[in-house]
Amino acid sequence: MLTLSLATLFTLAILLGGGVWIAFALLGTGWIALTGFSSFEVGPILASDFWGASYGWDLTALPMFVWMGEILFRSGLADNMFRALSPWLNRLPGRLLHSNIIGSGLFAAVCGSSAATCATVGKMTLPELERRGYSETLAIGTLASASTLGLLIPPSIMMIVYGVVTEQSISRLFMAGVGPGLLLLALFMVYLVIWSLTVGRRGGAGHAEAPMPFLDKVRNSWRLIPLLVLIGGILGSIYGGVASPTEAAAVGVVLSMIIARFNGHFDKSIFLESMFAGLRTSCMIAFIIAGASFLSSAMSFTQLPTQLASAIAAMGLSPNVLLVMLTLFLLVLGCFLDGISLILLVTSIIMPLINAAGIDPIWFGIYLVIVVEISQITPPVGFNLFVIQGLTGKNIFTIAKATLPFFLLMLFAIVLMRAFPEIVLYLPQAMNR
């Protein structure tokens, strides 16, 4: 088992470190594991896994949600959100800094992409916040951290990938992400309020703006109606059992086109740009899923996961200690792999340990997505850090320092989820009633 483990890790590290495409790195690792440590023929297993990973109906939702996010990315939706939210946030401690958090949460709920959320909301909010005298550190920290919610708040591409690979209900995963998503939003906003009432009084809390009459605020808020209709339509149809995630995704694409047209940002060129961008992203993800499926099968045939699970079970680790060790391991691994690759790599090796420890797979899926979120703001390969670096030109470690309080808040959210699993499991369980 030790020889196989070292050979697998060494091969994967060499291939990834050498710049080999992630899908080919996963395939190569699985091929070497099968040929070197088993007597099974590789060809039939490879063909079977590629076919099995490519035809699943659940996977159809993936390109739909990716395409929807690409359309909304080009629709001018972030500008509408900022103008609608600003008047309501003027009296709240922290003022318009909350627009990064709420705006990112709303956009994440219809986009499903952390990078797209970060880039779209950041282009609108960062210049405005700087012009109005807000702390640059807090503006960067809130944007980088809150935009990771695109991975958690449904519809989430990460949850679709996890659900397909682990054969869990995507509808239940979507519902399970709502509670933790709202929890993280609340933690971020509470931190901003505390910061504003203490440190912010010495500067960086922005300039108070002239109050807007209530009726004018209401009139401005109509800009949010299309977005709220889209969110409510997708989540409501899934939770109510009216539509599957795939059907809801198709409806979401049509509604996103209508919203983009309503905003005056939709024509033939945008249609083609969004479609081809969504196609490229979806093909990349599907290829990685196929590679991870083959690696998972290779690991099963070599019996490494079963032996590893037995070895850890013999150590007598409690589920909580196991989760602490996994969190440290995943945070290190997340510094070098993107989120989808991390989820696929982890699920192909670690799921037997999770099942043996009696941890709910739906709860573990949400935990895994949050750890991936944290890795998005962890140097040296935190993707959101790169996006903000492109927007601001700041040093990546300066940006990482700005996200540190929110990094700790995400870890605290995992502790709360473990202490109160109903935060994750209440809505999925309520779907059975």
C-alpha cells in the first residue's frame, strides 16, 4: 500500500508539475497504477469509464449553468445591482462595503462561477468604493471572499460535479448550499459592522451620502426584480419538485437571455461569445471528470482506497479529527490545484474514508466546496487573487493579507456546520416531507 501510494502521488506530482493538462495527468496516473499494481487490462476500463462519465443526464445541467453565467457576465447585471443596493446600505455601518458582499451573493446565485462573480462585481464596485473614500484593504477583502460564494450558493458548478462523481442528488446538494451560503454572508456582514464601529471610525469607512427619499429607493430597486425572479424561478422549481436541475438550468438560460436583452446587452455577437465560452469551459470540465473517473476506477481495482480506509480506521481517529486533518491537507493541495480538479481528485480517493467515518455525503459535499472556496483566496494559486490582481495591479500577497479575516471566518463557518449539521441538512431533509 505504501509503495502504491508513493508511486501514485509521485506520478501525479510530476505530471501536474510538468505542465501536463489536468485530465491527462489523471489519466496517466490511473494508467500507471493499473499497469504496475494490478493484472487488469487498461483499455476496456478506460473506454468504459469515459463512456460512463460522458453520457449521464445529470451532467447536462453543467453546460446550461455555465452558459447562463457567461450570458449574465456580459449583461450589465452588476451595474444594476450596485445602483439598486447603494441607497439601502447608506445607514448600515460599513455602508457601501456591504455592496461587495450582497452583490456578490446575488450574482453568485445566478452565475455559479467564482471568477466571473469576482471580475463582474469588482469592475463595478472597486472604482466606486475607492472614489468614495472606503478602505482599499476592506474593499479587496470583501470582494475576493464574497465572490467565492459563486461556488456554494446554488446553482453551483462544483456541486453538479460533486453530485455526478459521488452519485448524490444534485437537487439536495443545491438545497444544502443555501444555509451555509447565508451563514457566510451573515458572518462577513457582521465582521464589516464590527470593523466599521471600531477601526473604521479612524478612517476608511467612506463618506456618508445624502439620504434618498424612500420612494426613490423603491423605484431604484426595480432593477433587482429580474435577478430575483431568476433566482426564485431556479431554486423554487427545484425545491418544489416542479423541475429537475437540468430542466431548471435550461429555463435559466432562456431567462438570462431575456434579462440581458432587457438590459440592452444582448445581440448576435454576445450570443455567440457566451455560447462558445460556455462550450470551452464545459468541455474542459467534462474531460477532467472523465479523467478523474478513470483514476477513481484505477484506485478501486488496486484496492488502495479500501486499504487506506482500513488503515485510518485502525488508527481510531474520530470523525472530527479526521476532518481537521483533511482540512489541512486540502488547503495545502488547494494552493496548487483549481477547485474542480481538487474535488475530482479528492472524491476519487477520500470518499471511502468519509463513508467509513459515517459522515453524511451531502454534508461532506458542502464542506468540500467551502474548503475549495478558501483555496480560491489562498496564495500562491488562489484564482480570485489573480482576478483582483488584474483589476487593481496590487501584489498578490497584499491581496491575500486583505482576505485573511474572511479566511478565518470561513474556517469558523465549518466549525459551526460541524457543531450544528442542520445548517446544511435541514432543507435537503425537508424535501422528503
